[in-house]
Amino acid sequence: MHKSLTMKATTRYVPLALLAALGGGIAAAAETHEATDSGANLQRLYRGTTVCTAPDGKNCGTDYWNLFVQKDGSRVLQVASETARAGEVRHATIVIEADGIAREAFMHNRSMSGALGSAYVVQTDAGVDQAVHATEALKTPTDGIELSSVSSDKSQKERSIGTGPVVADGSHFLNYDIAAAGDQAREVFWMGGSFGGTMAGSFRPTTYTLVGEESIAMPQGYEIPTDHFRMASGSEVWLTKGSRIVVRADVRFGPGPALRYELTELNVTPFGPTQTAKPEAK
């Protein structure tokens, strides 16, 4: 049975005891549950809602997501990303190994009139292998499932997989060297979708730069310490330390103003009796 700990509506940092219990640098949640005994593998579950706001103040989408962290350090992120103006939803799952490498990902796109297509990719030593299926609703439909291999730039040591939802972009920064800081290059394999008219993806080089540390105030009244990064595209992202959960992102697709993505709800459930989180005594 879960018992909730609800933060009061005064701005504050989360108690250090709770930070240590939850681990990974995340600053806890508006609701933190007592430990649940789940067996040998799961360590904690993060559940969140991230809302997109356009420059005109209108809602441009909502991401609903679950992040399962396992005791060996690996994680699985599941996202249902709803794009308000396009009337589409993208279901994405990304598997990240304990070394911070995105090993495989699945993505399915749907519009109000039905399925658009699906894609599954696995990272290899040479690049990625992908299997895609696209319906007649896209510019480049497939005849069943099409298989292909895409080679990466061998000069890039760091690679990751982009599934589309902004909340999944934190995985690109898991191996950013904070001590070295500065511009750090990597390749991202971006999976396809309706905007490109194909479910097939491609590698794109990019550069990430650490801007500094910043605390982001949550609507529930507490603050989350973050690392603030800037990308080569001009987009910016604020991530929790360690766990690299997206707390805020300003996403730019060109010279115009950015779309603002903000974490509005975050819940944390530790698993196993050793993960019980208790608030500090007052």
C-alpha cells in the first residue's frame, strides 16, 4: 500500500535525506511513495507529465511518461507524447544500458484517423539496424516491414537515439563529461515520423554545451537543482543531475521563438525495503 508525502506550497529545496534515498541527483517529487517490494530488479519508478507551451501561450502538446530505473543502473523510458495542433500521439520506448548508451528504441505514431507507422532500432558497433513500417498516410509508405542498416560517423565516440518526445532527450546527456565541460560532440540517430513523411531515421551530428547550474521552481512549491545545457541548434534544456530528467526545455526548429516544455508533475516510487524514503523530522 502506498503512503504519500506531499510537499507544502512554500518554495524550498527537498530534504537531503530524501535526495539520498531516491538517488541519481533527482530532487524528489510532489508525491513520494513509500517503498514497494518488487523483487530483484527494479530500483525506482519516476512518473511525470511535461507540458508544451507555444510562444502565443497556447498548449502545443503534453508528454506522459514513466522512467523505470533498475538496480544495475539501466533504465527504460516509456512516453505517450500528444501533439495538440497536429492531432497526433507518439508512443515511444527507449532502453538505456547501465553505461548510459541507448541500446534500442521503439516508436509508434498515430493520428486522429489511425496509425501512421512504427519503427524499431537497435544500436550496433557500425551504426543502427532499423525496421520500419509506414501506412499510406505518410509520403513514403512501406510494403510491410522494411529492414535496413545505417552507418554512423566513426569519428564520433558518443551516440544516442532520439525518439521524438522532448522528455526522452535527457538520455543524450547521460555521458556528458561535466568535469571537462565545454562543447562536446555526439551523433544522434533521429527516428522518423509524420513531419519527415517517413518512419526511417538518420544520424545527425550535434554539439552540447554546459551553461551552468540552475534551480527550477516547481508548481508544487519546491525547487529542483538542474544542469543547464545548450545545443548546437540553439535549443536549451535543464536536466536533473545524475538521472537526467528533463525539467525544462526551450526547443527551437529555426530562427523563430522557442517552444517551452516544462515538467508539471513528478512522482517517485522506490522499490525494495532498502529504498524507503522518509522525510526529515521537523
